Amino acid sequence: MRSVGARRVTVGLVLGALVLSGCARFDDSASSPFTPEPTLEGAELEPKKPEQSESSTTRPSGPCIDPDPAVVVSCLDTTGGLVEMGGYALVAERRTGRILQVAPEQQPIEVARVDVDPAGDGGLSDIAISPTYAEDGLIYAYVTTPSDNRVVRFAEGGPAKPVLTGIPKGATGNRGAIEWSKPDQMLVLTGDTGDPAAAADPGSRAGKLLRVNNPSSSGEAPTEVAVAGIGSAGDICLGGDQIWITDRTPTMDRLQRIGPDGVVTTAWTWPDRPGVAGCAVTPEGVAISLTDAKALAMAAPDPKTFAVTAPPSVFVANKYGRLLGASPAMDGTIWVSTANKSDGGEPTPNDDRVVRIPPPSAGGGGPD
């Protein structure tokens, strides 16, 4: 498996064959104003790494400070994508369109904001930073507008520019995910808009894993279909030369794997449909946020064949509520985001949150 650092894109990193970004999120309804096209509202797009405070056994107290030391930040709106960047992270709020820089024991900083249509499960689903972020400060986002789902990019002081438009929009199934597979190629996972027929239609961009070539160039980027038949989109995560994707169909939730030869294999299925969402490749395996099961699952592929033959283990069940995003960190923790303010959630006064979870081998723990 690829090392934990593979999915974290830090400032100054030059991508090799694969560059990974955080992801994850899901469901719900919302009402919030939007404009016909996504636009950028101010803010610095190349945040400096926050200074890390010295470790302390005393947890600060006050509004929006969770007593749990694993909680990075509290009192967010329901979340979208998540990118851990070395002790801090960028996290998206699905309904508000805000992108926030968050770090332990520090107030979140609004880095950018895009206008979105958050109805149903739409809005700001996912974010990724440019392979050359240190030079260009570009952030990419998967968003829902009044007319479609699309991928946009924006730089400091500039408007959101389209990268890939015309992804169908429906009453549901608007979630999507983005991930760099090469410095000049982005993977885009699109939802089926609630219509399995659209996912099977080769002429539709709904329900697909798309390869988008040269997304950093001006104009609409050329695309090709890598996988069809996707249900409600979950996430994309990469490890070594393997691509892992999660999605939800009407009959099951799935973890699928695409090998370097392009062959698609269903690695694991969940007939009970626990709500697979964000995923992250770690040394222990593939961590998967389960929104409806309110837990984190760990699938352990065979190191040679990458087959998953044992049921994924489940930990931190019912501790943080509905988990959505997942991103691995260099210290071995898995950063997750929650979606308790979304439909079906039961938010606490401190929701929504970003949490650092140790892997099971380090005492991540089982159900409380």
C-alpha cells in the first residue's frame, strides 16, 4: 500500500506518478442563496501552515471547543471534502460553499467561498489542491450550480473558472469527488442523479468515474470514461498503482478497485448499506467513513493481490455521529469530518466537527 503521506498534498510538494487529495461527504437538504454561476469571494488562497502549539494536558474551554482532544475543530456547518496538509487541513462546508483552514486549538480561517446550490445532496462536495499549489495557489472544487454539477478552479483574487461542466443534476445523486491521479490528470467521480439508467448510458456524464486530462489548462478539459455504473458517489482514494472508489447503489454499498490495467474489481459490498463515504489509504488498509452507521471501517487488502477477503473492521462507532470525509495524515491518524447537521443527523451543540482518529493498531478503539 502507498504510505500515509501519499494522500496529503503539502505546500512545495512536487507530484510523482500519483498525487492524492482528501475527500468525502454526503446526503441531506438545505436552503441557502446562490448565484447562476459559482464565484469566488475574497480570501487568501495560499494559507500558511499554522503554528503548532505545544502539547498540553489541559484542554481549553469555551464555546465551540470540544472537550475531546481528538477533535480538531467544532461548530462547522455540515461538511464536504477534507484535505489534511501536515498538522492542519482544508475542509469544505457543503451548504455554505466555504473552504476553511482548520488546526488544533485554533479558530478556523475562511480561505475561500464559492456560490453553490445546496438543495438535496448538492453544494460543495469536494476539494483538491493543485499539484503545483505552492506556485499557483489553485484550489479545485466539485460543486452544484442551479443548472448542473461541475468542477471549477480558483486562485487568489480571481473568479471560479470552469474545468468540467455539464455533469447532470438531479433531485438527488449530485455528490461528486475529485482526486489527482497524475500531475496532468484528475479523476472525477460523479453521482447518478438518482437514475441508474443515466449511470449506464455511455453518452451521459452521470454515474461515472471520469479521467480529465490537463485540467490546469484554459478551457473545457477533455475527458474519458474510466468506470460506468456508479450509484451515489462516495470518494476516490489512491494507494500505489491502485485506485479505490466508494459508492452507494439501491441494493448495496460498494468498495471498488481499479488496477493499473484498468480492470475494475468489486472489493467489498455492504448489503445493509451503512452509507459509505470518504476513503483514505493507510498502512493498515483502506479506511472508509460510514455516514449512516456512524463509524469508520478498515478494509485490509492482501498486500500482493489487493483482494479484500475479510469483513472490514469497524471502530469509533457511535462516537462522533455521521462520518463523511476521510484523509490520512503523516502521523498515522485519519482525519475525518462529520455531517450531523445534514438530513438524518442528530447534531450536538459542537457539531459539525473535524476529528483525528488513530488507526485500530494504535488504539483507535471499537464502539463506545
